[in-house]
Amino acid sequence: MDMRKLVGENCARIRKERGLTQEELAERSGFSQQYISDLERGRRNPTIVSIYEISQALGASHLDLVMP
């Protein structure tokens, strides 16, 4: 599996586990809802910084986003 898909699937799973909408995650993380949507569908190539910031907004470890 490529890294974009892995990060996107993990992001969507954790977001849903936390009971957050894409809009709520966008507000917490400072990214746009469109960015979150594209990320979750594997259409964005996230940077280390964006992975860290999204993980913080999710209340998760950055490793949770990159581990299979």
C-alpha cells in the first residue's frame, strides 16, 4: 500500500473513532475541509509537519497515521 493511502485511511479511521467530522478536524488542525477530504482519499502527499499537526488535532500519535 502506498503511504498516501495508508495515512488517509488511518486518518479517516481515527477521526471517526473520535466522533469528529472532516469539518471539525479541519477546524482543529488548521487545514481546510477539502485538504482533509483529499488526504483521506489518498489524493494528497502529506508532509511530516502536516502528519504531526493532524495527529495532534486528532489526539493521536503521529505514528498512528503512518503505521499499517
